[in-house]
Amino acid sequence: MQTETADMPKIALKAIRNEAGLSLAQTAEITGVSKAMLGQIERGESSPTLVTLWKLAKGFHLPLTAFLEGAATTPPAVNFPESIRFRTLFAFDPTLGSESFLITLTPGQTHVSHPHDAGVVEDIFVTEGTLELHLGDAWTRYGEGAAVRFAADQPHSYRNPTEAPVRFHNTMHYPRA
């Protein structure tokens, strides 16, 4: 069980669940996160992993930053043990249908991202170092200053093949409802 750290913001799960009028059991069904884990997150007894946060976002059809309390006013930096570090640059803006992050991968680190909702598109812009992106069956290398846009409703992964950190901007574009 992951415990809350100074780098983990408070999660707005209970407010979102109540606004949707869902029970814990119904929320577990639509997100694939156990009822016990949902209760622990709501009570602040456990902080979700990045995978769990994305399951919540996908289950509720909401952007990731909807679950990070204070993301719209004080963008948090978030650390996930043995995963990526990200800072919210721009919280979800319903007018633009997007949210943006600054992501850091340590040397040799890989992050596997599960498919997002249908129609979600990601933009990547490498600001420092070298990033490899896995789409389909191939890894493609992108150096500092490179940009790529891809359909994020498919499995994709990021990795840092170097001995130095890699940082990149990641913008998620959500389809209009």
C-alpha cells in the first residue's frame, strides 16, 4: 500500500463520486479499482498509484487533473515511486479540452501507459535529454526539441535510454463530449 507523501496531492475522489451519484461499489465497477482501495483513497489512508489515477480518470471519463485537488490553482508536482515524476503545467481546461504536464524520467526509467479513452490525443515535446516512445511494435527516439503527436487510445510507453534525466511536455487532448 502506497502511503501519502509530501509530493502527493490530496485526491478529490469522494467529491467526484458524490457528484456523479455513485456508490463505492458502482465506482469500483466503472473504474476497475477495488471498493476497499477506493475507500482507503477517500479516507486519505492510501494514495493511488499513477495507474490507479488513470483508471479513475478513464472510468469517470475525466481528465487526470480533475482528481488532483488544487491542480487548477497550485499545480502540484507528483512523484510515484518507481514511476514518472510530473508537474501539472495547465490543469484541464474544458474550453480547450486539454491539460498539460512536465514529465521527468530518470536514467534508464521506463513508464508504460495504458490506453486512454477513445479519441484522446497526446502531444510530446522533449525539452531536455533523449526520449524513446513505444507505439505499436517499435520504439522511436526523440531528442531535445523534437515533437510528436499520437493517438493515445492505444498502449504506449516512454523510456529514458540515457544516463541523464529526460524532461518533456505532455499535453492530453480530450474529445468533445
